[in-house]
Amino acid sequence: MAREQIVLLGAPGSGKGTQASHLVKEFGYNHLSTGDLLRSEIAKGTELGQKVQGIIDAGNLVDDMTVLELLKANCDLENKVYIFDGFPRNGEQAKLLEEHVLKGAATKAIYFDMDLEHLIERITNRRVAPKSGEIYNLLTRPPKVEGKCDVSGEDLVHRKDDNEETVRNRMNVFRDTIGPVLDFYESQGQLVRLDASRPSDEVTKSLKEVISA
Ligand code: AMP
């Protein structure tokens, strides 16, 4: 059973969601993705969802406090262990997460390091199954039946912000904001870097070693 909180860091499409699902199954983690929480608000048509839809569609960042509040409302750190995916996105969010959520809890920040150019092709070919959480790639991991999830049979979704123009902007935003996040966790002695350009099962193996260490 896992004891440390995990912060997964990496560019869009670097495999955070795919790897998180392995850790959920094997170590009993709860996967908390701020992107999923925001998309769920949009799907429910809440006031918050309406406020953030245009920002997400353009590939820009929602303001720090809005995402922090949503995260806090969905988090029970006293009783559960989490994989934080998609938060923090900048240095300020790293500080907010520590001050308002983690508050000194044992934490590892794992950075999925890889070349951003390859990711654009990977993301534009990504298809997701919102209910089962399975993630497919039309080139490298196509579903058995076109457009359907192998596990749940539900229709696969091409995320609106997974088009090339938005993806390029998301990559630029990532490049501009990740430095201080890495500096923050490095200075806390919590940062582990993984080469995420390797095949997915090798990344899973390394990740499990890091978690068990
Ligand atoms: P993701 O699913 O992590 O790729 O996030 C999709 C989109 O949700 C991002 O491009 C942002 O618009 C928004 N988003 C997710 N997490 C955050 C965050 N921590 N801060 C600001 N915006 C976020």
C-alpha cells in the first residue's frame, strides 16, 4: 500500500494519465487530474465550467486560485493517497499545493522528461474513454473496435483541445511554466526525473521502482 503522495509532472501527452492508471490499480492511489475535474465541470454545465471552457479550448491556463479550490474540494488528504496530475502547472501553484493541501505530507514529485516535438503527434492521435479512463493512440495503441473502448465499450472521445493548434499552444505554455515547478521540488529534495520517451511498459517499471523505494 502506498504511503507517499505523488505529484506527476510532464508535458501534455507525456503519459501521466496512462501511468497513473497503473499506480491506481497496483498501489491503491487515487488519481486526481485537474484537467478531468475541469472537463467534468464543463460537461455538467456549471458556472465554473462555463467560465473555464474558452480558456481550456484555447490551451491556456485557468487561474491558480480557481483550480486550487476545485482541487481542495475533491481531496481528502487525511485518509487517502493521491496522484496529483496536472497540478501544479507553475511555480505559484507548486507553493499553493504545498501550503494548502500537502502541508508537509511525505511527497515525491516525478517528472516525465521527454522531447516535446514528438508529443504533438502523440496527442493529436490520442482518444480517451471518459468513464473507464482508458487512453488510446490511433498509431501506437488503437482500440480493437474503431471508436470504442476495449474495456467498457463506450464511445471514444477526441478531446477538443487535442487539435494541433491548441496542442502547440499547450506545449508553449508548458515550456514557459515548468522550470520553476522543477526548481521548487528540486529544492525540497523531492524531485525524481524519469525518461518518459521509452516504451510505456519500461516507464511503468521504473515508476514502480521509484514508488516502492
Ligand atoms: P490536462 O488534462 O491536464 O491537459 O488539462 C487540460 C486543460 O485544463 C489545460 O490546458 C488547462 O487549460 C486546464 N488546466 C488543467 N490543470 C490546470 C492547472 N493546474 N492550472 C491551470 N489550468 C489547468
